[in-house]
Amino acid sequence: MNVLVVGASRGIGFELARQYRAAGARVTATARATQGLDALRALGASALALDVASAESVSRLAWQVDGEAFDVVLFCAGVYGPRTVGLEPPSDADFAAVMTTNVLGPMRVIPSLVDALAPGAKLVLLSSRMGAIGPRSGYQGWLYRASKAAANSVLKDVSQVLAGRCVCVSMHPGWVRTEMGGTGGELAPEQSATDLRRVVAALTPADNGRFINHDGATISW
């Protein structure tokens, strides 16, 4: 199996890279900084420098993966932004940072990877149930919520364009004990990654365009 993990310097992305390598997969993974790249190489992964918020950095991605045929692509790069509890307007800088990484990032990166997808590949956008609109009851972190709702829209469009070529889904990894999720998370990164890999392995063309929980349940958009 040939796997690409975008945004694997820490947290869930790093754990996915580690578990896929441990399972014998060939893994290519990206990180922004030297420390993250070195950690990925220590796993035996092929490490690529990539900042999804930089158009110049993303412009190099297509030729870096030229000739690859990835069976699984997981886009894990993301930021939370200001931890608001009400209707605190974000600053211009915070809005740009969150939306650029969480929305523009996949809009730039995914088209760069289309020619590197194996027939029947599985493409996963790591999203969040916080971006779901229909079942929403909370309002904390409204900038992050808005960005994930927009990212889900991006994935839905991707799933239509690439239908028949690969299976494209958004996935909620659970509330995970990472730098972003905090210490109160319900899942360890190891359990989240294990769940995600199990669900990804079972995806079929009928799942294309779904929003899926880490346990395999459907989440309403």
C-alpha cells in the first residue's frame, strides 16, 4: 500500500504515518519544519517539506510526487485559531490564518495530487463534527467551525469531480488528546488513528461524498 499523509508533523497526522509504516505501508508524509521532517524520516517515511498555507510551497508538490500512485491520501493539516466562546469577531490575521490553512489549503493541495492517485484510491479530508451545520448545538470556536464547514463543502465538490476515479470522504477523528484537542479529549491519538485506518480500509465507491465519524457512523452535513 502506498500512503500519503499531508500534515504529519504531530498529533493525528504523525500517528497515522507511524501506524501505516508499522503495518508495512510505503508512506510519504509532509511537515513544515525540520524537526517534523526528521521525526517522519525516523519512522522510515519519505518526508516532504510542505506548508499548505503557502502557494509557493504547494506549487512544488506536484513534481515532488510525480510518478507516484497513492492508494490512500489523508489531508490532516489544520489549525484551530482563537478559542472563542461566543460571538467574538476574529481579527483579520486570525481569519486569514485559519481559512488559508483549513480551506484554501485543501483547495490548493488536492488538485496537485490528482495525477498521483492510484485507480480506486481513497482520499480523506480530516474534518470535524464541529463543522456540521444540521446537528450543531455548540458555538464555541466559531471561526474553526466555519472553516470546517467550508472544508466539507470543498470535499463534497472534490467527491463529485473525482467520482468513479477515487473515493473521497470527510472524516471526524473524534475529540483527541492532541495539542489542538487539549488534555480533555476523549481519545488518544493512537486510538483515533486506529479507528480512522479501519474505516478507510473498508471504504467502497458507495461511500464517496460521505461525512464519516471515526467509528464509521455517518455525520449529517
